[in-house]
Amino acid sequence: MLLVVSVQLAQLIVNAGGVAAMVDYVGDTCGNIRLPGIMMLGYVGAHSENLAMAVIVSKVGFTLA
């Protein structure tokens, strides 16, 4: 039951445009403040290949410094 809810939550985040917003957030911030955003992208991408592709296609164009 918990896995189903998690997949549905991840799909809802992708459908609502949350991945693009989080990519922008991670790209605009510096240091440890970006860790929750990176974890969120990993959470979404870990649930299915389609969700992982949504994270990849969101044009992650930043470098971790």
C-alpha cells in the first residue's frame, strides 16, 4: 500500500511541474541548501523508468560545486 501511494505522489509531482521547479531551485542555490531538492529529484526518479526520464529530460544543466 505504501509503495502505491509513493508512486502516485511521485507521478503527481511530475504532472504538476514540480520537477522543473525543483531543477530550477537546485540550479539557483548553493551549498547544503540544495540537498533537499536533490533528494526530491532522486525520490521521484527512483519509482519508475518514466518518472526517471522526466527528471532526465528536465534539462539538468547545473554543476555541483
